[in-house]
Amino acid sequence: MPYHYAVCAHSPARPAAVFAALVRAATWPAWSPIDTAALEGGGDPGEPQRVGDTRLFRTGRAVSRERVVELVPDQRLGYENVGGPFRSYRGTVELAPAPQGGTTISWTADFTPKWRLTGPLWSRYLTRFMQRMADGLAAYAAAADDRAPAG
């Protein structure tokens, strides 16, 4: 059975500034609960990722492998979790200019856990975890965007 989560955050930063942080795995530990980030194959995690890149994120003892499957500059990042506790997992981060200025960040995913009856647990956990991700990204991008309004 497929499950879903959706979280949102607002950043005073421009979509380009939010996107710049989002597509550089090296920034993730600075704005999220993730401890370390690397690229599979040894690429530079400080460079913008490309479609096909696989990012390795470590949080505590857990390692997440995520393949970038879609990039629309300043608008969208799509990724799939590779392996792990999911039969399938497709996440999307959508960026849109906010009516009050800045950027609305919408982070969603559809997923199917490998183990029956764990879907509701994963849904609750991921909703909380990904809200922290979206909020952290919003704040980090605001601090990095020299054209964002002072706050």
C-alpha cells in the first residue's frame, strides 16, 4: 500500500538561493538533521548535483542513498530512495515564488515500505523529519541569500 507525506515551509530567500542549497549535498548537514553527505563514486558534494547522481546521507548509523531523477532549475528537485526500508520512494521538493515574497518550499513523497504494517509509522516519522528539513532549508537559504529582505 502506498503512503504519502507533504510538508511546507516559507523562506524569505529567492527560489534561486533555495535551489542552490538544495542541489549541493555538502550544504545539507548545515541545515538539516543529516550528519554527513557525500556522492557515490566520490564526486564533489559541494558542486550542484545532476540527474543520475546518487547522494549518500548519514544520520546517526542510518545511511540513505538517494538518486537525483529530476532537476528544474529554481523550481524542482525529484529523487528516489535507492534500497533502504522502502520498496519504492519518490520525493519531490517544489519551489515557488511566495505571494508575500521569498519562496514556498513544498516537500512531498510517495512511498511503499518493504515491511507490511510499517506504513503509518514511516508516515508519521517522515512527516516530522521532513518538516525539519524544509524549515532548515528555508532558514539556511535566507541567511545565504544576500538579496533576501532583512528580517
